[in-house]
Amino acid sequence: MVLVAILTGTLLAGIGSVWLAALLGFGVLAKYTQHMLSMAAGALLATAFMHLLPEAFESQSGADDLFLTLLIGLVFFFLLDKAELWHHGHEHHHGDVVDAHASHDHAHGHGHSHVPKAGSWAVLTGDSVHCFGDGVLIASAFMADMRLGVIASLAVLAHEVPHHMGDLMVLRTGTNNKKMALVKVSLAGAVTALGGLLGYWLVDQLHDYLPYFLVIASSSFVYVALADLIPQLQKRLSARETAAQIVWLMTGIGLVTVVSRLAH
């Protein structure tokens, strides 16, 4: 009975939050694509600095080890992006030409191209690690008390919606394919169930490693926000457009901050 509840709760939180985010991001807010990029950057940074990292540092793990993990994570996602870009250029045998066209489009203010943006694999990897940690947390809550497990599942679902909206925007910008972006982020969300299953069997052992899962996930979100999203927003705009960017960036930060506090 507990195992069934864990699976139900983790799938609802992991995949349900992705589909709710898609409903908002691709439906109600779809016409605000550039604004969504600003909100995505704010949501990813807020998720890392105001939710994941504080929770990791509240544990008994040493600060030196956690900071080292954060540094290793940032370097790892940088190398992952390099590998992704190299593979794409090699696959098409004309990477320099494509990059030149992408640079031309960017210089003329065109926000979209067919070149996959750096950061998509970093987002999916970090999201999977984050979801795995969420699954372990939900499993722990259900094993302590059934009602606590339900509350934890709903809290994770609510908290993940603004964050997954950011993920979907990153992937959609890279491929301009809504369906593929939704499938990829849904698969990452499904890792929540895997975390729940392993958490059910190994909750005591895995609990000690949760702070490191949280820090690795944080490093991916910080890297993507600062290396991929923010540079796309750093172009010459009118005062009104710049103000709109700042407002949407703060909206992303505010959404995650409010939902995180409600979840706790």
C-alpha cells in the first residue's frame, strides 16, 4: 500500500508538474516567448539559490565538500555543453557556417534559430538529479506518515511548475519543437518515481547523499541561467523592453520564492 502511494505521489509530482507547466507556458503564456526566457532565468536562479542550496547546507554535510561539489558540477556542465556543441557541429559537417548564420541572426535581434542552444542537456541532467532527490524526499514522507506523503507530493508538484516552465522554455528555444521539449522534460520528471522506488528500499542510505544531489542540481540551473539564458537577454533594447525583461526576471524569482515558502 505504501509503495503504491509512493509511486502515485511521485508520478503526480514529477510528470503532473511538467504537463501543468506546459499548459501554462505553451498555452496561456505562449505569445510571451521572450518574456518567458527572462522568467526562466529568474526561476532557475531562484530554485538554486533560494531552495536547493539552502536545503543542502542545512544538512550535516560539510560546507567545503558541498562547495567543491558545486564547483565540480559547474565545470561538468560546461564540458557537457562543449561536447553537445561539438557533436552537433560534427554531425552536420558545417558547424562554422551554421554558427555564422546564428551569430548573424543574433546580431540582428532574431531570438530563434535552428541551432540547438547550449544548456539543453545540462538542464535535463540537472532536472533528472533534482527529480530523483524529490522522489527520495516523497518516499521518506510517505514512510513516515501517509498524510505527510500526500502533502509532500502536492508541495513538490506546486514547487516544480515554475521551474519546469523554465526548463521547457530552454528546450523549446533550442529546438523550436514543443512536443519534443515536453517529452524530454516529462522523462526527466519521471525520474521522480525512480527516486521514490529506490527511496522506499534504501531511504536511510540515500538520505545521506541528498545534499549532494541538491547541489549538483543547483549547479546545472545556475550554469544554464548564467551561461545560456542571461547572455541571450544581454542585447541593446529600448528602456521599455529592458524594464519588461527585469520585471519578468523578478517574476520568475518571485514565483519560485513564494511557492517554496508555501511548500515549507
